[in-house]
Amino acid sequence: MHYALLIYGNEKAWESRDEREKQENHERHGRFMAMLRERGALLPGGQELAAAGTATTVRNSGDAVGTTDGPYAETAEQIGGFYLIDAPDLDAALEIARQLPEPIVEVRPVVMHPEMGN
């Protein structure tokens, strides 16, 4: 089964880190990705995302489609990136997510649609 590991964080806290701290975080993610590759669990598609302020939200009410600058939700934490993984079940996906070097990770099953090639 495929799962998305959605990484939440506080962008202001990230921006306040010095370059050494950011590099150490990238290295921890590199080790995490190596572990996923060893398990055969890493799927293509995961990426770091640009800052939430660069987002544009599309709202489709059925009658009209509009856009708004910025993310949909106003929260202290924003989605900063994601991994797509293959795990046999939710327990295995949660075990993997616990190893991610981030404070908040949402684990969500990916809906498989044959017409989309997955």
C-alpha cells in the first residue's frame, strides 16, 4: 500500500536556523532516504516544498472558480514537504514515519486509481 508522509513545520523556526543546523537536518533526511531505499519503500514523487507564502489556493464552488494567494489554512505549521512510501500496512508506515527527523508527520494512505497508472 502507498502512503504519503506529510511533513509539517513552523517556517519561521526553520528560517531562524543557521546554515549548520539546516545542513544537519538535510543530512538526517539523507539518512532517512537511504533507509527507505534499503527497505525498497521509497517511491518517486516526494519533495521539499517552497514556502507557504508562495502557494496559490484554487477554490471551486461549482458556480465559480477563484484563486487566493497563500495556503488554504492559516496555521502555525505548514506542510514543508512529503515522501511517498510503500508499506504493507498502516503500522509499518507509522514505524517508518517515526524515524523521520521532523516533529510533526501526517501519515495518509494514497488512493490508488487504475486510470491514473497507480
